[in-house]
Amino acid sequence: MVLIDRLRKTHELPLPNLDPDAGRLQAEVARILRREGIWSQTFRTEAEQVLGSTEEASVFGLIQHLTGAWAKSQGEEMRLARERAAGRVMEIAA
């Protein structure tokens, strides 16, 4: 039940952008993505385009983007890094 509650809470955390200077949430997300080797200007631009368009502009939307079809097509190492990052981002909602 804890996982389901945490997942629900990710919908309640708006994430309009990934600018680490825009707020505590964005800074924490950027820190997690840097630690996993995912953060780059290209990733940020791509994710910001997705948030609010094909995915909701929330922590849940970012998790969906991290674990979506693109991640799966990038090879096992990148898929695992993105899955780890998604789990850590989900922990923010705890």
C-alpha cells in the first residue's frame, strides 16, 4: 500500500520545469538525475517539452518519461540508470 500511496502523491507534486534554481523540488530532481548520469541540457530540454504535453507536468510525468519507451531503447545500462532515478524521484513524494 505504501508504494501505491507514494505513486498517488507523485501526481500531486507539480513539476512545470526542471530548472534547478526554480525551487527545492527541481533542485532535488536535478541532483538525483546528476547522480545517475542522466542530467544534461539535452535531457532537460526533452523532458520539459514532454512535461505538460504528452505527460502531465508533475513528478509522475517525469517518472513516466524516465521509464518510457525511449529509455528502454537505449540499452540495458541506461535503462537501469533511468529506473533507479525514477525510484529515487518517487521517494521525493514520501
